Amino acid sequence: MLSSLDQQRVRKGTKSCTECRRRKVRCIRLSEEAPICRRCEERGSTCIAQTFTPRSGQSKRLPSRYRIAQLESKVANLTKFVHDAEINPGNRSTAPDPAVEPILSSDDLDAGSDFEAADQPAHLRSLFHNDWLSVDPQQQNGHSQERRPKASSHLYNQARRALQRLIPPKREILNIAQSASQWLPLIYAMFPQPGAIMSPQEICESLEGMNKPDVDPISLASWLLTVALTGQQTQEPDNDNDIQLQKSYEWSKFCRAVSDAVETTIMPHDRLVSTMSGISMAMHFFRLQISQGNFRKAWVRLRHIVAIAEIMGLPKASQAIQHGRVIGTEDNEAQHHKAQLWDSLISANGLLGLVINLPPDTRRHPQAKAQALVVDGVVQPRVYLSRLTDIAAKVQQLDDLNMPPDSGPGFYSSTLALIGELKSLASQTPKQWWALDGEPQVKPDHMVQFIHNSVTVRAHLPFVMRQDIGEEYFYSRLVCMNACESAARLYRFLRGTLPPGLFCTRVLDLQVFVTTVVLLLISHNSSPSDRLGFCAHKAKTGRTVQEVTKLMTERSHDTTGARFAHTCVTTINSLHQLLQQEGPAHPQDLTLQVPLLGKVKVRRNLHQQETPQDGSISESTTNPNALRSEESSISQPQHSSKLSGSLQPPGNLQGDFLSWSVEDNSDSYFQDALMMDDFDPFTMWPDAYNGFPLMG
């Protein structure tokens, strides 16, 4: 029976029927040729032998080569999915792309075998040839070059989408564009930025292109930052104060939104910023941070961009221009642009370091000295500024010299050398250049002169911020007072002429605030032999202080930096009133926190009939960060981080007893809270006054 089945065969290796196999019992036949087993015969069931059914052509076992190729395809798709997830962390899909089935010929299907696949292990080795495990540099470079355009494209698209949502309406752009003519030429004359927007017409003409889907996000960010810096300048005063405040509030929100968007989408990515246009855009970002009082953020970001510029080779380009090693017209123009941008970075870094009292990290890259300072009788303000910032960078070096206990002579000589460099630089300019009479508008020269006077005050501080001034310090005291008065005069011109909301107005307020406090203290500190000059200086100082506080009070009603200007006025008036009082009924003291100086304590006591002639000096541990040093004479220097003393009339006269001290605060180099718009003005002197009213 079994032999008659052509289509079916008994399963090899077994003689059991299907019923016995199902019941899992032994199948016993009386003979090998018996058609039925004994158990099926006993049960009366049909005995059916097990048969073999051949598999169809579709269910044939695939060869090993095909299965390995299919596995390689799946691994390749998984690897691609992982790489895309790393490059696009925000927009990755939840499933990889479908595997691409390898196309194999019929010969491969028929001839494939496990032995042949094992004999060719290249397929198995290729499973582990990925970017993480491969040591082939060419393969790694190839993959990185493939990923770099994809990553850059994603970053560009992400930044473009975020920034285009912030583009203001056209009517707003047309309203503010004319204000740009008041500050763009002034800033670019001092800090050249190749490729930046230079005029109000460019702002309006670029609006249409900024809405295109393929606009460069760096250009878009630079345009938005320019609009933000222009828009925050106070417009024409409106009759309705509520409407004016609402406009200012909306522009303030816009500036913060632009700042956050640029900081989130562009500034963290070096591959986007490491271009000429990216560095130029970053400089506008710093200006916007300064206008908002974020000096710390501006300082940190500026140092980061300086490092990127160094990697890009901008210092080398500047050196090549200085030594005339550039050949070719196109290369010459590109190198000149790099050199200009690098010089602007150095100047900005030096000035910001001067503002927050930190050494700039570009001191190892001195600027060119070969450029002429005066050309055809005209002073070049950009050249003067570059030389001035090189000198200002040495102010912080005095702190390092003042660190050792026995550094008195070296510190004194270094300070005199720094003062000598300032005098030499100023002497190279014609005297009429410093005249301010009859100037209708602000020029870069006026800004440079204001900075020069601020640096001069800082250089003389170690000698004048003390109450035991002797004859050896009389020259420093006189020069410092003249510099303070010149800075105040230039401040009145600059602050009264420039737009109230200009980004640098907060820096102007800060510098004149410090110089005014210094002027008040040293003008009320004189030796008994200079009583007549002392009274004359007091009267002149009083007029200067009144003019400064009057203008600062007017500007305190503006929206940008209003709180800080108001606080400066309150502090100056309170200090001035205390110093002017004669014969108080009870002791009075005032403590105020002055940026860049520290904590200033002023006390006026009742004077007794007889008082000692020598002022008392309170000494403490030397502070390495202090700008001031306590020196009783040139030959016998003393060091102290607390400068204090007394000012009194001769012993046979009865009057009041005035003393003041300056304590350097080493906890923080600079207080951003003092510069922000939302801080409490009375935090400048917490628990700082006793029996003395604060004057608003």
C-alpha cells in the first residue's frame, strides 16, 4: 500500500502511524508488510501511515548570503536612524526607514549555502564597520563630511524659523529706520564691521528679503539685532504718557525676544558663528546685552567669540596686513576685512574689560602701532582708540603688581609709567582737538575723549583715593580732578545729544557716576596749606555735580536704564549733601556701593575743641583685587584694602570732623543687579544710612 503512493512517502526514520503518534504509544505491527498495526486493529480505527509533504518553491530556505545581506540592510538603516537622531535631536521620527531588500539573482539563491558564506567572512565583518567602531580615518572623514551639511542645514532651518517669527510689521520698520542714522555711522567709525547694515535705507530695503524661505539666518539675526537696537531708542514724545509707555514696553519685549532667539538658535553653535558675518552679528548681540544691563553675559559671550576669531585666523590676518605680506587684490580685500573685524573685537574687549574691571584676554595681541594717529592735521579716532585700549588693558595689571606685600616701589613706578603713556598719547594730538565749543553733533572724537578721561581717572585712583594726600600726590590729585570735570562736561554733551535709548547710554551713566563720586571725595580732601584752593574746588565741584545730576534726572524718565540713572542721582545727591553740611547737630554717616570702587563709607562727627593733626589710617589685610594701595610716602609704602582717614581743619579751629573710607568688595567684580531695570534702587546701600536722609 505504501509503495503504491507516488506523491507521498513514508516519513523517514519512523514506522508509527498517525494514530499511535497522536496517542504517543508504541506502534506494533505483526509484520513489516502488515497494512494495519495491532493497536488500530484492536480499536477498530483506520491505520494511516505518516506521510512526507514536500515544501513549495516559495517556502524554500533562503541561502545564507541572502539572509546576511538582509541583515546588513537592516543594520545600515538602524545606524542611519541613530545618526539622524544625533544630528536632529528635536525632529527625529519614532521609526527608522523601511529596510531596502537586497536584489539577488536566481544564481545566488540556488548556489548559496552556509559553507560558502562561512568561507567568505567579509559579510560578517562589514556588520561592525560603523562610525563608532571603525578605525579607518578615511571612512570617518567621509561620514563626518556627509553629516556636516545635514547638521548645518538643520541648524540653519531651525534658526530661520525662530527668527522669522519675530520680524516686525513693515510700518514699524519704516517708523524706526530713520533713528538708525544717529548711531550706525558713529559706531562703525569706531568699530568697523565689514558687511554690516550701514544706513536706514538698507534696513528698509532688506525687509522683503528677510521673509524669504532661503534667507541666511546669520544675516536675518544681524538685521533683527540692528532693528532691536534702533527701536529701543526713544521716539518722539507722545502727548499721552500711557501710549508712550506702552510703545516702550512693546519694544522692550521685542528686544528681549530677539536676544533670547539669537542666544538659543545661533550663539551656542560655533559652526554658525565662525564666519565673518557671524562675528559681525555677535558684536550686535553684545551691544544689545549691554543695553539691557547684562554685562556678565556680554563679557562671557565676547570671550567665547574672541576664541573663535583666533581659531579662524583673524589675528594672523591682522599681522599680515601690518607687515604687508598680502598678495593679490581679492586676498588683500578679504584680509583687510578680517583685520578690521579683529581690531574691532580687541577694542570692544578692552573697553568692556575697563567697564567691569576685568583684564581683557586680548592683551597678548597688541594692536598695530604703524598707523598714523594724525593725518593732514585730523586725528584718527579709531587709531587713537586702539592705542588707548592697549593702555587701559594695563590698568588691571596694576592689581597683580599690588598683590605681594613688598610690591610698593614696583607698583608705584608701574603706575607712573602708565600715567606717562596716557600723557604721551594725548600730547600727540593738537590742542584744538580737545575743544568742545560749537559742536552741533556727536563725533567719534568725543566718545574717544570721554574714554580717555575715564582711563585717566582709573590710572590715578591709587594715589587720590586716600585722605592722607601729601605734596608728592598733589599732581595726581590735580590731574584726576581735571579728568573728572572733563568727563562730566563730555557726558553732558554726549548724553544730551545722543538718542536717550542708545545702547551705550548705560555705560556713560556708569562712568560719570564713578567719576562724580571720586570728584566729590577728592574735592573735599585737601591739606591745610591749600585752604583757598580747597574752597574754590568745592564751589566748582558743586556746579559740576548739579549739572550732571540735572541731566541725569531728565534721562531717568526714559525707559532704557531709567532705574539706574535714578539711583545714580539719589546716591550723588545724598553724598553731596552730607559733604556740604557744616556743623551737624549729631553724627551722620552714609554707606553706598559704587561699582568699580567698592563700598564707600562717609562719616561726619562733631568736632571737639582740640584735635590731633595726624589723620588716622585703618589698616587691614591686603586685597589682591584692590585698585588702591595705601602709601604713606614713596620710601615707606603701606598696603591696605581699606582706605580711610580723616579730614579736619587746623587744631585751633572748631568745626566738624569728616572721615571716609573705601572698601573693595572682592565677592564680585561687577554687580549686574545695579544695571538692570527691575532692581530696587535702595539695594545699593542696605542698612547703609544712620540718621541721614537719602536725597532723590
